[in-house]
Amino acid sequence: MSRSQDVEEFVRQSRAVDDLDELRRLLEQTTREFGLSYFLLSHHVNVLGPRLVQLSNYPEDWSNVMRRRAHFAIDPVIRACQKTAAPFLWSELERLLKLTSAQREILDGAARAGFGPGFTVPIHIPGECTGSGSFAVRGGRQLNSGIIPAVQYVACFAFEAARRLSLVEDKLYRSVPRAPDLTQRQLDCIVLMAQGKSDWDTGKILGISQRTVQEHLDTARKRYSVGSRTQLLVRTLFDNQLGFQDIIRT
């Protein structure tokens, strides 16, 4: 069977699975067929808190180390996913990030835990936190980089299947409200606030009164049910109503 046929078969089966355990078994089988040993599908939210997609066959000892040492906040693979939409080899992390000593220690720890070369497929879905699919071989084995385009398709369809099943199985996320719609003027006020402008400055830039600026920000804050402007900014970024490029552009 060709690589394209392998992918087509995986897509067909992933659409038919009924639970996450079945999807995990299918993904384990498929990764082995591609000569890989490990996989991790994950939304990038704190592993100590609630999450949508979190499907893996990583060694339990390594997963426990990651949780215990709270590596999530500085994980170089997670940080690199914010820099690109294309798959990247772990050996390319230096190109995407200026690695800190703590991040180098994470990579060294993964090698000691038995991970060999690997790669990650970033998954960006509007309105959700970033996710990814990571794949690796065992230590001492070579990675065939020629499989990456095919495995990228597998990762995307596996992630979508995991999202579908997680949304059904996780009652927490069945109750997550839809992001409120903000007006363009409210978003304009939030951007200028994030750039350090006072309400007076914002009003002058937008041609409205300081009082109107305050009303726009208060209304947006109430729609999100948050208590501060900082929380409002975080939520609009998280929900992709604003992007970092909106805030940092001159």
C-alpha cells in the first residue's frame, strides 16, 4: 500500500471511530506503519487544568516529569508552534526560537527518557487555543523525514477526530459558551488600550469622547463577564477576535 493509500485508510477509519481509546489504538497502529514510535495530540492548555484534546502514547514516566516540573509553560515545542504553521523537526527548534537553558534541559530530558528525533505539526483552529501533533522515533533510531507530508495529513485528521470525540465525552467543554461578538469600535478601543494608550488618547485617535471609550471597554468587559481590562484583552486574544499582530503593529 502506498503512503497516500495509508493516509486515505487512516482518514476513513478515523471518521468511523466511536471513542478516544479506539482512536488511540488506530493512531498507534498508523504511527508504527510509518516507522514512528511516539505520538502526542494536544491542545496547548495547561496539563494541570482542563483540556480538550490530549491523546498520547508518551512514556508515563516522562509525562509525569512534565507535569510535576510544570514544563508546559516553557516547552520549546509549544512555543515554536506559535512561530509557524508548517511542520518542523525538533532539530530545527534553534531556527525558530532562542532556546533558554531550561528549554535545553527539557530536550535533554526527553532524550534521556528514550525519545529520538521527532517533528511537530502545528494545528491552528480559529476560536481555539493552538494545538499540535508531535511524532518521534525511539532513541538510537533514524527519522525518515520523507514521511512528514503524509503524517501531517494523519495528524490533522486525527486531531479533528479527537476534537469530535472529546467534545462529546467531556461535559466541561460541552458547556463552554460561545465567544461574545464585539463591535469593531470595541475592538479598536481594546487594541489601543493594549498599546498603552489612555482613554483620552484613544478618544482623540478614534474621534470619540473619553467617556465613550470607557463605555465601549466596559460593555466589552461585561460581555465577557470579566472583572478587568487585562482579562478582557487576554480573552479577545484567546478567542482570536484580536491577534498579536493587531497590537504590536505601528
